[in-house]
Amino acid sequence: MTVVAAYLYRHGKRVREVSITEKIDCPSDNSEFVWIGICDPTEEEMQTLKEQYDLHPLAIEDAVKADQLPKVDIYGEQLFVVARTARLEGDTITYGETAIFVGHSHIISVRHGSARSHIALRAQLEAVPSLLIHGVDYVLHAILDYIVDGYLPIVEQIEEKVLLMEQQTIDTFLGREEITRIFALRRHLTRFQRVLGPMGEVAGKLVRQDLPCIDANTRPYFSDVLDHVRRVQTMVDGLLQVLASVFEFSNLLEQQRTGIITRQLAAWAAILAVPTAIAGIYGMNFENMPELSTRYGYFVVLSAIVGACTFLYVRFKRLGWL
């Protein structure tokens, strides 16, 4: 386990570093609390935290396995919140998990597979004691807001890629690689939607329900988190529609270009059919063919072929087939 940071706070200010093996007795007025941040703990190390902070066994099990969708569980006077982190690697969205134990005088964040540390967030909160003085519920809001804010750059980067693909669709045919990429992005965004939905439910519960450790004055902050989740959901919905339209638009353009080529081939086939038909008639070599003895028959036939082909060419040109 990596203990990223573990500190005791009093009246919004850091007092001292604490160990996960020591029991901290904080006053009941919520003026003091402990904030512990750890990464990839083992079961034995989580048991130590369980004993010191009276964490529920089911919550401990979920925090160790790290395979949960976002949720809020209530265990007596404590909350257990699970959030999913996300990051973009190429065209692939990969996920991590942050489990958060919230008591009246402690908040413990357990990260798995998250590339964004909470060190910057902690420094930001410590710089404003007037906000940190609100206690553990405000820290919970800050962590969730930090996680959700990480979603927006992912969607914006994918949006730029999709817009570029849309422009390429207008200029050229989509190849197999581009089509495969469209379906891959569509699959990743659909999976992302399955994370955003529960994240919105988590924020909604923290806003609307009367939960332990959550003060009524802090609920508007969670409402802001909910708004951010909904904004990302709207952007993802829009991207899915754009991807579908890119594929459909590519198909329409391909059908149009195929139709143009088909008309051109049909026009040239009709033009070439004239000399082919005439040459076929005079190539039958029957004995009783009066035209074969005509002195200027060869030139007349050539003139007829050229005239007919020219007429057909001009006609098809006016129709836009050539």
C-alpha cells in the first residue's frame, strides 16, 4: 500500500501527519477530522483501517476488489462512496476506481488504477481553510468534483478526433481502418455512458437524500457535481449521434459516387454499343448482302457510327452522365 497522505485537520488547517495504525479521537463538534489518501492497498492493510475507524466489512471487501460501479452505501453513521475515474489512452477510455469512506471525523480515499493523484487537490483545499473548515462532507464533494472534472478533457479530445473524421469523410472514402475506428469509439463512449449514469445517481443521492455525515449546507456543492456529470452525459450523447451521422454520411457519399460511376459506365456502354452492333451486322459474312457491293458503303457506315456516337455523347453530357 502507498499512503499518499494522512493528516489531521483542525478548523480547516493541517495540524500534523498521522499514521493509519493510530487511533485519533476527534471532538464531536466536527472541528477536527482525519483525511487519509491511499493507493492500491492489500486486504491486511485495509483490515488495519477497519479496526481503527470501525469500517464495515462489506465496504472493505468492495474497496479491495475495486470492481464496483459508482454507488452510495450507508453503514450506520458512515457512508461508503464508490466513484470511477477515467483517462484516455489513444482512442481507448480506461477506468480506475476510488472508494471513499466517510465518517463524522474521518474521510479515507482508496484509489485503484487512477493516474490522477489527489495531492494537487489536497493542496488546493488546504490553501482555502474557510472551505476546508466545513469538514469531511466538503472534502467528499471536492474529491467527486475532481474526478468528474477529469471526464471533460476525455470527451473534448474524442470530440476533436470525431470532427476530424467528419471532415475526412467529406474529402475521401472511409477505409476499413476508419470504419473500425468509428465503431471502436462508439463502443468506448457507450461504455462511458454506463459509468456516467451511476455517477449521476451518486451525486443525485447526495443532493436530495438526508444522509449521515452530509450537512444540508453542503448539498448545493454536490448539485454542482451533478450538473457537471449531466453536462458530460450530454456531450457523450452528442458524440454518439455525430459518429452515427459520420457513418451514415459516408455511406450516402459512397452510394452517390457509386451511382455516378455506374451512370458513366452505362453511358459509355451505350456509346460503344453502336459500333459494336453495326460491326456485328456487317461481320456476318452472308453471300446475299447488297451493302457489301456498295462503292462508298465503308465510308457511309463509318460516318453513321461517328454520327451516332457523337449524338449519344452530347446527349449523355447534357444529362450529366459524362
